[in-house]
Amino acid sequence: MRRRVLGNTYLLWAVLALPAIWFVAERFALHGKVAFVPWTGILSGWLMIVTLMVTPLQQLFGPLPWLKKHRRHLGVASFGYAFLHFFFWLINENLRAFIQSFLQLDILVGWIAFFILIALAMTSNDASVGKLGTGWKRLQRWVYPAAILTYIHWLMTTDYVVDAVLYAAPLIALTIWRVLRHRKRPRGV
């Protein structure tokens, strides 16, 4: 029973969607005063961090089948919150501010990351995996530049830099460990 619950993709999507449903209801039905733009961005960042931690965690601890199976879902959910982040920002801006945002470095890096994430989300399905073949994995590796740009955007736009650093610290540490481990591997002759 427990295995069926934990392996249920629909239940996972329902859990991942709960904050989004609350944000949308709070904004449009309850007219709440929640900081929608920062919180949707933070959730997107958290989900991206968890998604990127799967491989280093498996290298460190061995197979983690649940995380491996649902990594793509977590990545798409990260994009979903990035889209909500964009949407909530957009409804608070006028056309002039929207156009000027492409000239502001702190927002521009977010735009570039968002455009990369759109391509990744659009190809995060089984049909794209089959159609792109080995190119799918190459395309999905663009998540790393997108993550770096997202993190730069986060650092440049937050009033809480220490929080952003602390949230990303496990990923940064695991990535450094992964790079060092890769460099120490003996090369083929």
C-alpha cells in the first residue's frame, strides 16, 4: 500500500500543485497580500535545487529509485513555479516596465534562464525523449546554465541573500564534490 502511494504520479502532481493552487486562489479569490513574486520564485528555485541534487546524491548514497523516477516531474514543477513567478510579476507591471526589464541585468538573467527552462519543459516528455534520442540528454544539460542564471537572478533580486546562499549550499557542496570526484577518476588509455 505504501509503495503504491509513494509511487503514484498523480498524487505527486497534486502535492506539487498545492502551493500553486493556494497562490492563485489567494491572489484572485481572496485578494491576499502574499508576496507572490518572491515566493513562486523561491519554490521554483527549491524544486530546481532538488532536481539537480538527484545525481550527486545517487553517486554519494547509491540508487535512489524514487528520486530518479520523479526527477523529471520535479523539474517540470520547477518550471511551473517559474512560470507563475513570471505571471505574478507580469500582472503587476505595465508594458513600459516589461520592455525595460530586458535592459536590467538582474531581470535579464532571469529572462534568459526562463527561456531555457521553456525549451526544457517543452521537451520533458516521453515523446520528446524518443524523438530526440541521444540529443535529448544533451538538450536537458542546459539545465545547468539555466540553474546558474536562476541563482544569479535570485541573488541580484532578493533582500535575503543569506537565505539564497543557504538554500543552494547543499547543491553547491554536492556539485563541488561531484566535480572533484570526476577529476580524480582514472582516464582511459
